[in-house]
Amino acid sequence: MLFDRFNRTTPAPTSAPVDVHRPCDELGAIATPFSPLVGELLALYCHTRPLGALSQDERCPQEYQLIARSVIHHIIEGWQNQTGGRGTIEDLLLQPRRAPVREQAAGSDIGSC
């Protein structure tokens, strides 16, 4: 009888499904998700996401520049190994650098996209 008292199962309270967004979800499907190289890159990506927000509250430009240069150096070294020495930092930029807005506006139509 005592065992029955502790063995009773009560239904878990129901709640609305929670939409959990993980920071790395936006990268989509990765071809080799379990390789150490891709794992390290994903960790770097996930850990660097809050830098923009943190940099609004803290001011340490010399330290930031020193560490950022070291991180970028490691990324470029890895990229060069991946490309047989032909890779450059330009290959890794999200978008090519563009001319300043003033120079673009002078040579383009205002209505074009």
C-alpha cells in the first residue's frame, strides 16, 4: 500500500510549445557537422555573436584590436590550408567592399535597385 502512494503517476501539466531558437540554427545544414574543424568554427561563430552588443557597453579598443587580430590570423591560416595557400581574407568577407554612398549616388540612377 505504501508503495502505491509513491508509485502513482500524475499527468504532467500541459503548456504551450516553446519555440527554442539556438544561435547556430541560422547557419542551416552543414555538410560535415561532426568534424572537429566545422565544430570549432561553429563554436567560434556562436561565441562571437554577442560582441556587437557587448562592445556598446564596454570600451577597451586596444585589447579588442589585439585579440581580434589574433582571431582573424587563425581564421586566415585555416582558410589558406583549406584552399592550398590560395585563400585570402577577401574570400571570407560577407560582401565585397563597396564605394562610399556619395560616390555611388553620383554615378547611378536614383530609381534603380
